[in-house]
Amino acid sequence: MNWSEAISRAIEYIENNLTNDITIEDISNYAYISPFYFKKGSAMLCGYSLSEYIRNRKLSVAGHELLNTNNKIIDIAIKYGYDSPDSFTKAFTRFHGSTPTAVRKGRKIKEFAPLKINVTLKGGYTMEYKIVEKEAFKVVGLKDSFKYETAYQDVPKIWKEFFMKSTFNKINANMQLILIQI
């Protein structure tokens, strides 16, 4: 079984068990993959942890149930794994931006759709290149540390700040600056 099949099976398991207590071991056993690698791989692919995904799916489905049924809020809370109406209301409000009671009265809810696997292969083309000798030049870089989860936002932000501040102009005035865009 390949990685995309394992993820598809994991998503299937989660969707079929949203009203149950779901553990990483249960999901990884169903998907035939090690819990350690599944947890790491799913966070890398999705951009959020497995527990965040499950919580968001449960709250999304609970929101639909609030809108489309007359079930008591406490019953919905218990159904989706919350021990008390208070803990459910707190999580629900944080996710949807409205309390369960307000949603019952017509407030909008957020949708958190199930993951879908979409595999795209890129590459497989020939690239022509040549080596050119250049005179010595200086290279300017930035050094910083980023969290893995937010690096895709933080790295472009730091470069944008660099170019907007006078730092770029000072460097460019003192030396020939070569910008390489990949």
C-alpha cells in the first residue's frame, strides 16, 4: 500500500468514527502504517496536527447537526466527545465564532471539509544549463529561525520586510546587489 492509499484509508476511518473516541493507534492500524510515521507525515502534508483535524471535523459536523436537527445541545456535545456543555460551547465558539445557541437562532457556521487526496507529479523535463565564470561578488542573506508549522508564512514575510525597510537600499547603495529569483 502506498502513502496516498494509507492517507485515504485514514480519512475514511476518521469520517466513519467522528462520534467515537479516535486514537492515532486506531487510525494507523486501519491505514496499515506506523503511528509515529503517520503522525509526522500527516502533519507535514496537512499543515496541522491530526488531533486538530479531528477536532475541526467534529465541530464542523456538530454545527451542521445543530442547524438541521432539534437535538439538544448537550446531546450533540456528548455525541462528539465533549464531557460538558461548557467545554463544547467553548470549543464550538472558538471554531465557529458563535455559540451553539446563537447558531440555533440562525447564525452562520464554518465548514471544515474532509481532506481529499490529490496527487500531482511535476518534473520529468530536460533542463539545459551552462556554467559561467564570474568575478567575485558579495552575497547578502538573512538569518532567522522559524517554526516548521508557520515557516511558509514567516519566510516571505521577513523578505517583504527586508525590501520595504531601508536595509535593502543601504546594502544596494554599497555594493552591486544581484537578485536571483527561482
